[in-house]
Amino acid sequence: MFALVIALITVVTVCSAGTAAPAQAAEQPTYDQYSRMLARSAGQYWSGGKVAGQWAWNPQGSGESRISWGDPAKWPPSYAERFVRGGDWLLLDGWSDNGTYYRLRVNREEIGDGNCRNLRALPSDGGRQHYVQWTIPAKSYCLKAWGTITEESSGKVIDFGHTQIWSPPAPCSNPYHSGKTCVKQWESWWDNKGAPGTPIVRRLERDQFIAQDIGMAFTIQRYFPSSWRADLRDFWTW
């Protein structure tokens, strides 16, 4: 038996020497590598030659992180979105603002291709919104969500609709950084501002580019309600 094992090792060694080992498949990128949500990361984006806003991630552990957006001159802001990882998804639970929590819960969600076709239902995960896939796919995909936002301090309920198209990694640059790689989020947000029985109307439409190892708001191009652009200039950890 020992001689047979030695013979087999010899054959394998000779074959390996004469044949190049197959290249290992590259690991698929993940959303945290672009957003930097699992680190105490922050950035400032500029528009028209001046600071337009700031963001900062505050990880909470166990795949949860909260991101604040606001004016750096009045930091920290009251506004912070709460994201929780669920399997291969990042889920939006809601956000804090003005001393209260706004709990978001979906009643219907769909996923489809990059043209928002071939849509199919997404099973609920505690009613939280499927915001983005954790492992970034090689193709664009569309997410649609409808539900309610409850202002916990008053019980006021807002109806909303949210459509997103996420695009895979591609080269990107802005006026301050070149030669980077970004994922792109296009989104359209609709709501009725808590007027019961009234239809939801469009409030926002924009693109956001999120750069690998840099973070959020690498470029924001807003289309509605007005045209506006901002680009990330500074980023750091805290």
C-alpha cells in the first residue's frame, strides 16, 4: 500500500509539473467593500466649489450599521438610517430624525432585470426593505418596494414606493478622484407625506455612484425635483 501511495504521489507531481494550475476564480465583490459601512468611515461631497454635505457610517456590530447624512457645520445631524444585514441582502429598517424613529415596513417587493422587467416577488424578511444585494452580481438588477413609514412619536403613517436599479462595478471618476471603480444606484422615491387616501407622487430621482474603498456619494446626480450634482472630495475613518 505504501509503495502504491508513493507511486500515485509521483504521478501527480509529474502531471502537475507539466500542467499549469488553473487560475483561481476571483472573489465576487461585496457591498461593504464599496460603501465602507462596516468601518467608521466618513466623507464630504462638494457642489459648486463648496461643501454640500457629509456622511458617516457608525457600525453597530452583527452586520448592522447606521449612516448619518447632514451639514458638517452642524454635526452630528439628527438623521441616521438603520441598515441590517440579512443573509445576502442589506435591509433597510428605517431612520431616526427630529428625535423620533421612522419605521419602514414593506407590504410588497419585486426583483427583476436591469430594465425592471421579468419581475418576481421577493419573500418578506420581517417587513424590512431589501435595499441592495450584499454580494454584487455581474449584471444590473431592479428592486421595487411599496409599503408604509410610521412616525413612532405620533403614529402618523406615510405610504411610499421605491424603485432602484443597481449596476455592477465599472470604471468611474469625478473632479477629485480618477481611475476608481464604482457601483451605480439609480433610484426613484414616491410618497404621499402621510395624507391618507391620497396617491403617492414622485419626490426624488437620482443616480448615486459608490466607489470601492472610498464610499458613498462619489457622485450624486439628481434629476428630480431639480437638476443638481455633487462629488465626493474628502474621505476618512474616525
